[in-house]
Amino acid sequence: MQQSARIMAAAGRRLTGLVAATFTPMTVNRDVNLSIIQQYVDYLVQKQNIKNIFVNGTTGEGMSLSVEERKKLTEEWVKHARGKMDNVIVHVGCLSLEDSKDLATHAASCGAHAISAVSPSFIKPSNKDALVSYLKEVASAAPSLPFYYYHIPCLTGVKYQVCDLVGRMQLHIPSFRGVKFSDVDLMDFSMCVHEYSQFDFLYGVDEQLLGALAFGAHGAVGSTYNYLGATTSRMLKAFEEGNLTEARKIQCKIQEFLSFVFALGWGLPEFKSIMSLVSGVDLGPPRLPLVSSFKPEHPENVRAEMKRLGLI
């Protein structure tokens, strides 16, 4: 009864603010390390003031994990976030529809607040209606949970305009609540916000968040909020107060840091190392096929750059 009431409340609540896309802790042997998750949650809440998380997504290497591993991770994130965080959104997208439905059902059974799914990316949907039909099947496996479409065309290769999809999802997916929009097409994003104000549109390109806020973003999901959550929250506050000069200043500092990282050719493996460095939570290595190019001298270089920019 209590779970039913909680789910109903979550379904009627807007999802706003920052959502940290969590990394998946692993041992040196690249096995999932569940023992770190409580420490991880406490760090996010106490040091970064993060109250929402998106688990088993791109940052969490979800597609490199087995269904069973993803279930165990979901259980741990939900357990340790209970009473400390507002929302645990579980990414359940898989190449297999049946696996996605299985994960969706499991997320509902263990107390997650919402689910999300990316489009299949190997055998891709043949048209927009096929994609919506696929997402409808996934969402229907957990009808009591809010459902968010995860749009990340740079990885999936599925590049349908989101604004064209939202109307279809609204008609066919009763639990549809919005989109995790991880793309640089701010025109498409703006049209979504303008035409479908009843849904939540969460922006997923951290270095362009201020632009998305100007177009009406309700919140943001990203990996940098794991260790730059407090900094980005200051940018949100400045924007809300109409202090665009301060908001731009903070966004530019974040962009400078990410330019430093990208110039080294770094990506997800190194961002995981940066989170370990900043937080003191040992997240371990990425899972193959990813490997980290972090060298012994890099931690000090990263720390020096973050200090120069006032990010730590």
C-alpha cells in the first residue's frame, strides 16, 4: 500500500534540477562492486547536494553489464538512496526487448521512482512508429512508473527529431513523462519544451546546459554532476535569479575544464577516474572494451586545473 502511494505521488511530480548519471563501481578485476554504493550516495548528497540519480545508463556502462548485474545495482542504488534522495531513475534499455521489459518490471518491484530507455542501436527501429511501439512495450512492463525516453543519437545512430516523437509517445504510452535529451540540437529541444510544456525535458550535454536553460530546460542529467554538482547548482541559482553574467561565468569555467579533458582525448573511462579522484570514492576501472589512459601524473594535473578554475 505504501509503495503504491509512493508511486502515485512520483507519477504526478515534476522532475527538475540536477540528476547525476552515476558511474558503476567496479573492482580491479572489473566485477561490479556493490559495497561502494552507500559511500557513493552519501558523497552525492552531502558534498554535491544531489538528490536525483540516473543509474545504469551510458555513464554507468549499462550496455556492458549483464541483466543480473543491472538488477543488483538497481536494488543497491534504491536501497541506499531511500530517505536520502528524491528520485532514482533506472535506465532499462537493452538490445533485447524482453530484457528491457524484464528490467522495467524489476525496477518497479524494488522501489525505483521512474524508468528510462534508449532506442535499440544494433538492429535499429525501421521508422518512428516502430521506435514508439518498442518504447511502449518497455513502458508497459512497469505501467505505474513514469517513463522517460533517452535520446542520445551520437551513440545509438537513431536520429529522429524528438519533437516528432513526443506527440506519438503521448498518444501511445500512458506513463510517458518526458525525455532525457542528450544531443546538441537545441532547436529540436526548444520546440519540445515549447510545444509540450506538460512533460519534463532534461538536458544531457553538460557543457551546453546554460543554453538549454534559456530554452526552458526543466533539469539536467549528466556525468559531471557527480563531482561538479555543487558548482552547477550555483549556475542554476544564478540563472533563476536573472544573474546571467554569473551564470555565464560558471558555465565557461565548466567548459574550460571539459576542453582541458577533451584536448587529452579523454572520455568515459577518464571521467570515472576524475570522479574517484575528486570524491575519494574508489570506483575502479571501466569494463572492457573501455580502457583508461589515466597515467600517474594525471591526477595532479587534473587537480591543478580544477583548482585554477575554482571548481574544487
